[in-house]
Amino acid sequence: MTGTTSSHEVLTIKNLTVDFGGVRAVNDVSLSLHEGEMVALIGPNGVGKTTLLRILAGLEEPSEGSVQRARGLTVGYLPQEAE
């Protein structure tokens, strides 16, 4: 992670796991983002990047784990292709 770090936590992911039909797309992800921090998701197709972003935006639910957003936080998500 890069950017200016402050003590105000805006997003917390704890032990996030996502399964699709017996296939684990996201496995036990945990992280905290603080105000001013930036993050990039990089990886090959099919490893769960879009699924993780959709969960952070509240569009999908994880199989396990939790996502906590700071009060008033808006998470934006722009799909790669129009639905």
C-alpha cells in the first residue's frame, strides 16, 4: 500500500472467503485501509479481483468473513463491461 497513512480506518476486511460452486475464488483475505491510503489489485484473470471489489462495494456477500466500512464511506465500482 502507498499513500499518506493516518489513524482513521475506513475499510476493514477480516478473513474474507468466497466460494463459487465448490471453487474457492477468494481465500482468507484480511486487510485494513486507512484514510489517504491507495491500493491496486493486480493479477491474472479469474483470481477473484472483481469478486473482491464487488463485495467491498456491497454488491455481493462473502461466503465467510466480514467487511466493515466507516460511516459515510462510499465504495465505487465500475464494471469492465456494461451489464
